[in-house]
Amino acid sequence: VQLVESGGGSVQSGGSLRLSCAASGYTFSSYFMGWFRQAPGKEREGVAVISSDGLTRYVDSVKGRFTVSLDNAKNTMYLLMNNLKPEDTAMYYCAATESYGRISYFYRIDPTGFGYWGQGTQVTVSL
């Protein structure tokens, strides 16, 4: 499984970015994908997850500002980030896992339940 993120960059507070995660090499019929982030000196945290049938979960700090989506025809997951804040600054990673036996990780947006990871894309939000 290969995951390749793109779309990161530097924006001012209140701006928007859309991250993309192109997936290849997997044959799961049912899966979870997610966005996670890690700021310097902090642990990796869950941002948003989506199931192969479109169910989504968000961490409270991004609800109403971020939207995760899937384009199954393009095997690509997106994260639309609006009203960005300086505290959103981090390296953003996409991840994937087969869904079987992993539902608790999905509902907790827990990165330890995801076995396949991209290389990350940096998001920097300035005042």
C-alpha cells in the first residue's frame, strides 16, 4: 500500500488549504482512511477519519472547519481545511487500514490502529 500526500503549504490565519492523499496498491473491500497531524514536540493526534462507505469522525478542535472526503474513482482522500488557525500548524499524514477488527480505532481517531502511512505534508498557519 502506498499513500502520497500533497497540498500542504503556508497560509495566514483564516485561510484555507486542501490536502490530498493518493492511495495505491491495496485490495481491501472495506477500509478506513484518516488524517493525522504532529506538531514539533507533541504526539501524533487524530484529525479526521473516513470509512470506505463514507462514515466520518472528527476531533473536536476541527469540527465545523475541516471536511474529509473520498473520491473512490480516483482512489484519493481529501481534507478541506477552512478557517485555519496557528494551532493547526503541523505535519499532516494520511493513513489507512483494513476495517476488519479496527472499528474502535476509527471511533477514537487513534493513529495506532492504522498500519499504512504516507510521508507527510507540512501545514504552517501564521497570524
